[in-house]
Amino acid sequence: MPTPSNSYSQRLRYREGMQELLLRKQCGFELSVTLNFNRETTLTAARNKLKALAQRIDNFYLGHKWQDNESLRTFFVAFAENRSTNLHYHLLLRLPYVPWSRLRQRKFRGCRRTAFHSEIITGLWKELMPSGSCDVRRIYDLDGIARYDTKQLLHPGYEESFIISTEFHEGSRSAPGVR
């Protein structure tokens, strides 16, 4: 996707195009996640933490061979907010497709509840970012969430700071602490 110039109208069109992409049914977003670092963090360090989080989520839900089937893995689009003051990310997230054989495992008891996934994702985030915080919510209004999460795209430079989790699939076999 080409990046917009510095004109507000071009950034607005870019944001509207991004919202249209996020609303596509194929994305299948289930959760809205806000990840705070609660300390000074660079965009590169933040990207690395999101990569590690994606891999840990995949490892939890899919098991130790999580990297073998990219089509089952976690999918998210993350948008940076407040890059220079309090960097945090808003994510639209689709959980991994867990095979039925794994869903029978005890650790997945209660997995039909949003609270189950919130607890898992929050715990994984706190392992990576002890100073951080995590808010996980079920998506009821995708249009409203997409509009909110993309609001920073109206500011110059933010079009280059969003992250798509599939960026981490190729050539990334494990994150720190994931086997």
C-alpha cells in the first residue's frame, strides 16, 4: 500500500482505505487488544515485543509446532498511538484456529469465554513486559473499533508504524522463551 503524502486529505483517504480493509469479513477479528509498555520504548523494541507476543500466543494455543502451519496462526493488525509520549498499540486480533484435539485439553476449559482469552493474553504480555498493561475486549462494533484504532493515521508518519502479524511468519521460528 503506497504511503500518503503530507496532505491531510491524502492521509484521510489512506485511513479510510485502511478501515475498509479491516472491515473485511475474511479478517475475522474477534478481540480488541490495547498493549501498553508503561515505560519509554522505541518503535523497534515495541515491534519485537509484539512479535514475541504473537509467537507466545501461537505456542499456547497451537502447541510446540506452532510455526508449522501459518494459516492457523494468530492474525492481528496493530496501530501505534502516542509514539513520542506514551507509546502503546491498539490491535484487532483473530485468535489461532485451535484443532479440536487440542481443545479437549484441560488448559482450554472455559475457552468459549472472552475472560479466558483475556487472562491468557494478559499473562503472556506481562511475562514479556512486566511494566506493561493489557486490555482485551470482545469486538461488538468492528466499524467503531476500526475507526478508533486508525485515528493516528491522520498524523504524519503514523502510516509507517502499523504492524501486521504475518510480517513475523517468514523465517521466525521462535521467540525468547518459546520452544
